[in-house]
Amino acid sequence: MRGTIGRVDGADDYEYAPLRIPPGTSRSAAATMLSLQVDVGGWELARLQLHADGTRKAVLRRRARLSYLPMPVT
């Protein structure tokens, strides 16, 4: 499932990418997936939610000027 990229206008011009991590994924595997996105795409973690069913929903963000870098891979 691919996330969509949104753009927020204003002084801090960020783009956002939602990312869903399926239930059953270990904590260390989820952390590795997120750190790869940070290293490769210039993303930073804006929000992380853990749901009762074990699904993790993350929102990554980066400055809009870095949009030439790759999108998150889900």
C-alpha cells in the first residue's frame, strides 16, 4: 500500500507521507524500516501510532525542497 504525499503551505513548507506497518512486524524491524527511509529519502518521523491490532501508522515529513529524493517504499 503506497502512501500519498501532501503539501502544507506556510513558513515551514513540508511534505508528508503516511506509512502503514502491518501487524506482526517486530519493533526492531519497524525501526529498521523507518531508519532506512530517513537515511535514503531525507524523511523524519513526525508521528507514530500503535493500534490495538498491532498495526503501526507512521507519518514521515521532509522539507518540500527535498522532493527530488525517493518516496517511502511500503
